[in-house]
Amino acid sequence: MGSDPNCGFTLIEILVVIAIAGILVAVVSVNLFPSDEQYARREAGNVALAIEHARDAAWFGGLPTSVTFNEQRIREWRLAGREWRAVADRERALPQELRVGAVHVDGLRLAPQDRLLFFSDGLGIPFRVAMEVRGMQWAVEGDAAGAIRLVGP
């Protein structure tokens, strides 16, 4: 009923445990601490998703919908009668590391207060929303067929 002096872990068992722990730390750190490029892609992708939502809301909702970028926010608007109304649950603060540069529609630069419009007919006018995220240039582009894509560095 005494303890066995030969009882314990072998060097191989200890090395296997250390290797597994190292792999787990590597996987977790990649997800918890994304690189600048991963962060930039994610945040630019969020802007693209917000623009796609506005396009889809116009197509399926039957009302003109627009997006504005100002005061470090992206807002979605719907035309109700003759008045634009902000969609309260579709307003999002943009991170400080993301700066929306120029917005061009059909090659013409929009003023900061102008809206990026989507109509219910499903057709679009080519546009480009240029952004800088942590020093990297990204853009969201739309074509006349209504397709929207994210363009990275």
C-alpha cells in the first residue's frame, strides 16, 4: 500500500502534452489577435455587407434605399413618401481605423452629404466606395447588374 517510486510521466508523454498545448495556443492567438490584413479585410467586408443589405432592402422591399457615410458612421435610409428616414437598426459606427475616402457613382465623386442610392428595379449604377483600413486600401464596388464586391490591396 505504498507509493510506487517508478510511477510518473515519461519524457515522451510530457513532450506530447507540450506540443498539443503549443498548437492550441497558436490557433487561439490567430483568432484572438488578427493581423492588420485580416482586421482590414473583416472591417471592409462589414461595410460591403451593409451596402449589400441596402441594395437587397431596395430590391425586395420595393422602396428606394440609400447609404450615407459621415461622422464615422454608416447609415441606411429608406424613402417614405417624399422624405428619407433613417433605418434605426441599420446604423453602425465605423471603427477609428477605418476611413471612408471617396464615394464615386458612375465615375463622379459624391459630396460627403450625398447618398449612395439603390432602386427597387434591380438595376444599379456603377459605384466605388474607397476606404483605408490600418493603412491598407480597400474598396467596395458595384456594377450595373447590381453585383457588389470587395476589392483589396
